Amino acid sequence: MQRFVLIIGVTIVTLLALFVLRSLWHNRRQRQRERTLQQLLEQADRFEAALKDCRDRLGEAHAAMAALPGGADGGRASALAAVNAGLRDLLAHRLWLRDRAPYADSAELERALSTIRGAQEQLADQAAALGAAQDALSAALRERGTTEPPP
């Protein structure tokens, strides 16, 4: 009889330990998923701000280019269309987050986070190129004797 009680006791303790371990594992996964979702929302906000900043800088650059002789369009329409397409894609991501994130598994959220980070890296490269072009444009305007585009 003592042996039977011992076996039952060990079984109960083992089951309780397994239950506790499973709960801890589940809580850890849930916290990781929530952190990933929070990072995704923060990255989306940063990306949107960067896109809007890029759009503003493009507008300034194209206004300054108009001040140069032969004031070429410089691809203004296509550049702004590309930025606006990025904003539309971001909106699609936000709609996906709203509709799918509550049901998405961690892997899906990680892929979405990776995608938005990749887009941010590409935008950062393009923003650096835009900065260099703006510096060259400012130098050209200074050479011409003006620092302001015409009204």
C-alpha cells in the first residue's frame, strides 16, 4: 500500500511539474509574440515618418531644381509616386496587422517585421542618395548666386 501511495505521489508531482513547465513555456512564447508585435508597430510608425520625411525632402529638392537654368522636372512625378506607393504598402501592412495580427503566429509576425526592416534599409539607402543629391543641388545654387528657389 505504501508503494502505491508513493507511485501516486510521484505521478502527481510529475504531472504538476509538467503543467508548470508548459505554463511557463506558453507564457514565454506569448511575451515574445507581444514583443514582436510591439516592435512591428513601432517599426511601422518609424517607416511612415521616414517616408513622409522623404516625400517632403523630394518636394524641396524638386522646388530647388526648378531654380536652375532649364529647371528640369528631375523625375518628380515618378519619385513622389514611389514614395506614395510605399505609403500605400505600409497602409496595407497596417490593415494586415489590424485584421491578422491577433491570429498570426510568431513566425508570421517575425516575417512581417523582417519585411518592414528590409524596406526601411532600402529607404535609408535612398534617403542617403537624396541627401547627397541635395548637397550637390545646394552647391549648384550657390554657384549660381542664389540659395533659395524662386517662389
